[in-house]
Amino acid sequence: MADVLTPNIETKSEISYINPVFDSYFADPFACRFGPFFYAVGTGGAITDDNRVFQLLRSENLVDWTSLGLALIKPEGFEDGCYWAPEISEIDGTYYMVYSVGQGDKNHQIRVAAAPSPEGPYRDQGRLTDPQIPFAIDPHIYLHTDGHSYLYYATDFLDGDRPGTSLVVDRMISATQLAGQPVVVARATSDWQRYQSNRPIYGQTLDWHTLEGPSVVRREGKIYVFYSGGNWQNETYGVDFVSADHPLGQYTNTTQDRPRVLRTIPGKIEGPGHNSIVLGPDNQTLVAVYHAWNPDRSARLMRIDPIQWTPDGPVIDGPSLSQRSIFRHG
């Protein structure tokens, strides 16, 4: 998202919520706002279709959601592909969905689709990432104050002390083309970011680390890149951040021995992460929209909680376990 706006609000009314805010499978939730509505799109879903994928939701308050059906028409050649982590952005009056798709454990790439309305349907416009990159997932578009849009995504590195999936950023020449000069945003530096020890991958056996799910917000002249690390399947998964003055860096990485922004509450909430960030109904509060496992671990469900700012950086005030209130412009 772009700069955080904090206009004067004359009146506010309370909206109560209790997590999860959507009861069906909805992983990697991305929330955005166009006109009077919030929209959310995510991985998986209770409804299926041979020709479409990605359930799209609409809300007036971030709490009460209505399904609009499946938003993306599957591109030719990927009818049986695995799809995840979609996001929607508006560029020059057209709505673009960037998303991840792969075929089994191969050909993981980021593609872009377009629609005249945020409600779709979205039609594929082609591959965004370089075909020479064998693994690229979790795209996020950020519009900077220099007038350029930047695509953040996750890709694999085999070198260094902590090989694994890491974050990079590339400038967008247009909504359908990258400059092709990705810059490293963050690589693993801590044990909590380990995905799997002795993982057989790329013909090797490696202690594999994972950083994924980037989401960007700019505050007081500084860029904060939220990301999720660890293993999405268990309690190690959580959210941390890196920061910089410009999308192309250099980035400051001060992660510690556990995720600082959002993490598991043992025995209560497991695996919270892959968050997006949206300005709340009051046009003032930044809200994190993320997933976590339900109690029987059968689904990752969408949750919301406000972001707070501390001298050490952002934290998500959660995962919340009881009813809370958020505000909207009255």
C-alpha cells in the first residue's frame, strides 16, 4: 500500500468483531479498499470451479463479509495448477491481480491478470517473473512516492549460511512487465525462520529457511516490509519486518530469536501470518488482515487486528481471542 493517510475524523461509531471474521478456508488473505467497499481475496475456499479460482469477498466494515464468487479465470495451460496468494491493485484505472501458480513442485511463477472492476472477472495477461527463475511466489505491489510501482516477492537462494526462500523487490516498468533487476530485501538470519531441517531440495539436503508473504507500508518516510517466516504448517510461523528508506534498499534487518510482530499463542492460536495491511473503516487505523489455523487444524481462517507502533517498530495487537471494537467514520 502507499502512504498512510490520517485525516481528521469528526465522529466515529464502534464496530465489534471477534476472530475469525470469515468462517470458511481463506488463507493468505489480502484486503484492499476501492470506493465504499473493502475487498478480500485469498488462497483456497469452500467453493470450487473448473475454470475459475480465488474466492473474492466484499465488506463495508472489514467484519461482515459476502462472497462474490471466484474472481480469476484460469489461464490456458494451468487448468490443473496450484494457485495461491493473490493480491489486487489499481493502476491507471485498471484493476490488476498478481498471483502465484505452479504445477506440482515445478514451474512456480508470478502472473498478472486484469479486470475493469475490482469485482472481476480477472483475465490473465501473462507471466511477470523471469522464466529463468524456477520458484517465485507471494507477489505484492507497492506504489512509492517516486511514482514507480515495485513488485515484492519470494524466491529461493541456495548460497549462504541459511539457504531458503527469501524476499526480493523489482521495479515495475508497467503493470505487466518488470525491470528484471531484483534486489534482495531480506534473507533468513535467525533459527525461528527455519522451515525444515535436512530438507531434500534442488538435489541437495539443506537446513531450509523461509521468508514469504511480503506486505509494505510507508510511515514517516520509512518503508516497513512485513513478512512471514518459519513453517506455515506449525507453530513456528509468525510475522516480522525489515525497513528501509527506499524500496530498493538498503534494508535494516533487526529480527531477534522470535517473530516480533505476530506469533503463535501456545495452546490457543497457531501459525498466524501472511498478513496484508489496509486502512480501517475510520480512515485512520491500520489493520492487519492475516490467517491462522482453526482449533482442529483443518483450515486457515481470516482474522483482523490493529497495528500499533512502538519505538522498536510495528506490532500487530493480536492474535486476539475475544470480542473487540474497531471504529468507522460516522
